[in-house]
Amino acid sequence: MEFNNNITIARIELYPIQVDGGVSPDMALGGMPKRPALLVRVTDTDGCFGWGEIWANFPPRANIHKAHIVEDVIAPKLLDFSFVEPREVEHYLRKQLAIYFLHIGQCQVFEHILAGVDTALWDLALRKANVSFANFMGLLVNNAKVYASSINTNDLARLIPHHAKLGQAYFKVKIGFLNDSDRVLVERACSLAPAGTHMMVDSNQMWGLERATTSLQSLEKFNLLFAEESLPANANLQDWETLARSTSIKLAGGENIYGIENFVAMANVGMQVLQPDVAKWGGVTGTLDLADQLPAGTMLWPHFMGSALGQMAALSLTAALGDEAVCEMDVNENSLRTQLCGDVMSIEDGHIDLIDGVGLVVPPLERMLNELVIG
């Protein structure tokens, strides 16, 4: 199915929001004492709107910085711009601004912005067509499978059984700390997981090749489904291939990979699980395009760590990718996920329903925006 409405952009609004408190995932990379996010709303000349999320987890106040860039640089280029397909906007912005972002050293920030804007444009185009994402894509099911992600050490005994009772069969813990605790943590997590479920680990790019090789080999006895970001995303392809050949554990990654050609290159050297983040690269368009170009046998499991708005977009993409895809969902207390858009994240039998109505996402509650906007 294709879009057929001509849409002219009239207004772009940015909402840098933040909540204090909650529970931060324990990561070797660093904690999240605050939960920031950056939402974008695009409105057309008829008053129809669409919402998206631009990745802004790190560093502190990244959401304010990126909001200013969109307001000062992106929005002036898009006002009065007309399109039918969301991808037209990305192509136009790349032509207009790729060199600018290269010059200021923020090419990846540009990717984050393009991703969030693309999601907002999909939501807008679907609303304009008066259709849901599931109907537009011809999906036979209106839900997506999710896995329980970022289970902290002190919460293993509570959260693994809890999420298993919700029907979830996949659990991921963070490792990669500069000590010998990884094996003990994984062993304990596996002992708590019911029979027939799967455990995964994520070291957030903290290892070099030698440490990754020895660490993964020491974890092979636990039959892990995959190991995420065992090397830095920009490690050379030969190192990734060497690591893939050294272990029986599938390698995973993608939240820090940019461009279809780079995802495919990683798949070709042995990364079997690719994890694009809808708020960080590609948006909806990029993820769907990537799915059409993957080598046979490659798994596509969308990454996500943000607010309910972006999570809904990631869930929709997961549903579109088919029954083999599973979407990441952080288990830790985060009101941006549970309250920002209302009760839209209920897990039943390991799945979450897509939105009931037109569009891609449920708009944030106005009272929540008013309470949480910063800057």
C-alpha cells in the first residue's frame, strides 16, 4: 500500500521532557539518574499532526541541544515543504543539510533527528489517510512480541519470574563491568528463568576483542540466545568476524550502527541479530527498507530505550517484521513509558497490542507534557 495524500508541513514543535527518579538500568556505560526524551510534533496546513521521538538518552540535556538544532536548522527547511511519502522528506533534508552536519561534527545527531522526524511523518501520513499502521501494512495480527530488557542485578529474583508470568520468554541482562561479576550474574539470571525461556546479555561496547573472546567463551555453557554489543560498533569488521567465529553465541548489535550498508556489512561478517533503533537511525522508513535487504537467516529485533511514544513505533515495526521479531522493552520503573501516553504498554502472553485507531502512536497526554517539559 502507498500513501496518496499530498501533505504540506506548516509547523514543527519540539518537546524536551524529563522525569527524575524511577530506576536506572545498571550499565557499564553509565547510569540514567534522570529519564530524558525529545518528542517532535509535525502539523500540516490542514491541522493534521504526527508525533515522533528523537533519541536523547545521553548525555544530560541532550534533548535540549537537539531541540534547538531542529528549531534553528531543520524546521526552517521544512516549513511549506510538501510530500506524499515520508521518505521524500529525508531525501530532501540530506540533500540540503548533510554537508552542514558534517561541517559541525554532528552527523549522528542528524541521523537521530531524521529518525524522529520520519516517525512523526509516518504518524501524520497515516492519520491523513485515516488508517492504522497495522491496516496500512496489511498485518494479520495487531500486536508485537516483547522481551524483558535491562534487568538489574538486585531485581533479578523479582523481575524475571514476574515477566515470565506475563508470558515473556526472553530476558536480557547488562554485563561488561570491569570485574569478574559477569559470569556470576548470568548464572544467577539463568537459574531464575523458567525452562523453555531464553537469556541474552548486553555489554554496551565495553570490551575489546581479547576480552570479548574470553568472556563470551566463558558464558557459552549458559546457552545464551545472543550477546549484544560485545565490541564497539566502530570496531573493524575483521575483529567482528574473528569474534563471531570464536564463539557459539550469536552476536547482536545495531543501536549504534548507521546506514543500511553498514548493517548489511555487519551481517556479512557474522552478526546474526540486528537491532535498529527507530529513534536513533532510519525511523520507520529505514527499518522497513533494512528488512528488505538483509542476508538470509539474519534476525531483526528492534532496539528501544525511551518513552512510550517511541516504544509504540518500535512495537509497530516489530509486528511488521513478522513473528520471528521481538521488540526490546526496558523493565525498569520509568513514567515516560508507563504514564506519558496513558495505559498503552500492557503485556499479555508476552505481547503488547498496537494502537487501536488511526496513526502510528498514541499522542502524549497534554497534562504530562505540561508537567515534564524542560528548557
